[in-house]
Amino acid sequence: MTPQPTTPLVPFVPVEPDADWETIRARVMDGLARAVPDAWSDHNPVDPGVTLAEAAAFGLADLHYRVAERHFDAWPLEVRGWEPDADRSQHATLPQGSLRAIASALASSRPTSAAVLEPAIRACASAADASALMAKDPWSAAFAVSRRPAVIALMRARLVRQVAQEQAHIVAEAVAAQRGSTDPVAVRDARAAAELVGMLPLWEEEIVALVRRERRRLTQEALVARLAEVRAATATTAPAIRDALARDGLGPAEVEIAMAAGPQPPDLVPEDLEDSKGRTQVWPPHPIQTLTCEPVTAEDYARRARAHSGVRRAWAVPGRLTGVAWNGLPVGPPPAPVPVDPIAPAITLVVEPQAGPPADPAAFLRAVFRKAIGPEAGMPFPDWRMAVNAVGPRRVICDEVGAGLLEERRVLVRGTLVTGIGVDRAALVNAVRARISAFFAVGRPESRPPAPERTVDGPWPWNDQPQGWTPGAAIRLTEVVEAIMADTAVQGVEDLGMKLEGGPEFRTLAHGSLDLPGNAVPMLADADCLRVRFALVTECGDA
């Protein structure tokens, strides 16, 4: 016998930002060691907290693997959470707590074993006949009435899967023959199923399920073919795209859900993608459901704020800062109704407008807030007696989130530039000031967001953050020295100091850094505090 060639196993190598279990575990443990060094000192594998962290890391790594394997090309039609239970599959659901009892009754050593029951159920001409069989001895004593539909489905499962795989072409031909009809999708499916009755060794409801399965495969292909159109849909083009999807064989509910493939679907609100209890009907949840489907991170809020057309950049920074609170009320010093508290367990969305300071800052911030969070900023205290199941507020994870405008705080830089004889004093000062201004504008490397690689495939939107200083990040004096010394004409810097314009005193190298308010970025002040000293000799003390 000729040995068959073996297929080599190719290990799964995650692509950033995905990671394998060991990488995630190391990141989690490093974060725990830094976040709770005093309250939790035992980071050994035997610690129960470490075990829980490792289990969470495994679950996250598994999700990374699954998401990488499934590219969500046909999202959101793949997981049909909006369908009634009866239409999702031909299988019945095992009643809760019945698994052990059913398994015991089907054990091979019993007269009610699966080896005996499966051929008998297969031979039944209909589900009614199978139910009648289960009502007789010895099956009636072995299986409670509530468990019998599940047992019948289990006994038919192998036959249904076999026919689905081996006769897939026959089912596909019957469904394709109906695609040119103008009748509703349900009518076309019923005709295709009727043609297959007698051709396949299955019950009528099982054939209906296979027809439904084939048509859903086709509808997913239809969505993928029009994915670019759906993602680019506007209020003007959406009706034509909906009509085209319907002509491609999608039913009304499928058309509605398919339009959720766009990052900002026209005329679609979170309630359209959730059931009456607020549970998502598409998975993964759409970005517009960010506030109703956990987990929600601070960066989620910032990305949603950046989706506002009037916002250039947005950050989520800790603390309650000047602006508006989650309920739209002003935040500020007394007598503002909501006090400023930089160390409060709150988040402030610091936003930079696209076109300069807005005429009405509070109104602008409320508009950004409604985009990022929900309707609370426009209707902070609704009368809940006026309506049942009102759509707002939708902030269900209890985050206290506010919004504030980005501030530019002018920084005075004082110091003496050491240079050589013959250097133009004014030109040198202007060049150094330009370097400091550029450093303040771009920010240090670790504060700049990395360029996205677009390696993660899925429905989540990309609202990239332009480069710039992170609000509240302290200015390290050594980095200012580096910016100054990048000019080859500068041989050294003496007595460097910085302070905020109007501040009490200069901070020097001995202090290390100059702190900024949480909602502010630095800007070099107009005042010229730089002096130039010409080095007459080149010695270590002059550099």
C-alpha cells in the first residue's frame, strides 16, 4: 500500500495587535504587577488570581485565533441572531439539565441505546411517526415527553448532515432555479423544497432547513459582492442598494441587517440591531452599539468622538475636567453645577475642533458627546413616566464620561545657548525656537499613535488619531534639551528652565519635568527667554 503524503501542520502565528496565549499572559501579569503591587504580592502560578488571569488570557488568545480564521466577509449575515429559534436550525435544543439522563438512556448497554433507536427513527416517514414511536415502550419510559424532540433530532442529525454534504448540488440547483422569480423569498423557498420532496431521504421540515441553508449561503455571497457599495452607502444611495440586495435574494430582515455592514448605516439606530430586551442580534456588535454591548473602553469613546465631523482629534483622559458632564451640565469651578475634579473616577473626552474655537463651546461639546455617548447630553433627566422602555439614556456600564475642549498652554522656555564665534545670534534663537515648537506639536515618540496596519479584518471602524502631543503628558526637560541640541550650531545649554505662562516659578533639570493640565497640550510662548553665549574656547565646560 502506497503511503499517503501527510499535510504539514502550519502553526498559527498571530499578527499584531493579536497575540498568542503566552504573550497575553505576560502582558496581563505585567499589568497586574504594576497596578496592584501592594494589595497583591503573590504572582506565582499557584495563586488563584493568577489562575483566573491565565484563564482569561486563554479565552482572549482563542478569540484572536478565531477572529483571524474568520474574516467576517459576510458579516453581519453569518450569525443570524434576529431569526426565530425555529428558523435557525432543524435541530431541537436539549432541555436544561437533561444531558446526563439522555446520554444514560442512549448508552450502548441498554435496550434503548442509540444503536437501536437511530435506525428506527431514520425509518420513520415523518416527525409525527417518530413522535408516535417515542410514545411506545421502551422509549416512553426512557425519555420524558419534553426531551423526545431533542432525542429525535439527535438520531436524525447524522443523516441530515450526510445528505447536506453529499447532495448539496441538488439542493443548490433547486434553489438557483427559483432565483429569477419575482415572488417573495419565502414563496421561492417553499417551491424549491416542494421539488426536493421525494428526491432526498429526509422529512419535509429537514428539506426546508437545507433549502434555507443554501439560500443563506447565496445571500452571504450577494452581500460580499456588494460590500463596497454597502460600506459607502449614504442616505441618497441606500434605497437603491436595498433594492439591489432584495433582487439578489435577500429577505426584508436580511436587507436591513446587511446594511449594518457599513460603518455609519443610513437610517439605522442601535435598536434596529437589538431585540426587545436590548440583546444584540448581530455578532460582533456594530460600532453604533458600542454603548449597549460591553466591553467599552476609554479608547472606544475617543474613537466615537473622532467620528464627529467637527472633531480633528480626541482623547479619553482620566479625571473630571472643564467642559460638560455626562448629563450635559457645565463642569468648572464654583458655581458650576458639576465641580472639576482631576482625580475623580471619571473620563473626559478632550476634543480638538476642526475649524478653531466654536462659537458656542457648550453646544459643540454636547453634540460631540451625543455622537460618542448617547442622548443624555441633550436630555439629561427625562421623565420616565411619560414612556415605557425609552431609548435613552443608553449608557449602561455606569461610566462617568464628560467632554471638554483641548487647551493650548503657553510654555516659557528659559536658557542660555552656547555656540561658536560667528554664529548669527537671532537666526540661532529662531531655529531653536522652531525646533522646540515642532517638538511640542508632534509630541514624544511614545505618545504618537502607531500607524494602523489594517491587519484586523472585521466591522470595527477606523477613526485614526492624527499625531500630536497627548493632553496632560508632562514635558521632560531632557527631551527639550535633545530638541535644542539637534541644531549643530548649539554646543551646549545652560540654566534651562520652563514654566507655564503665568505660572509661579521655572522648573529646572533638577525637577525633571513640567506638568500640564489634563486637557492641555504645550505651545511655545511668544516671549523670547533664550540667550546666546559665544564660547571663546572649546572645553568640556562649554558643551
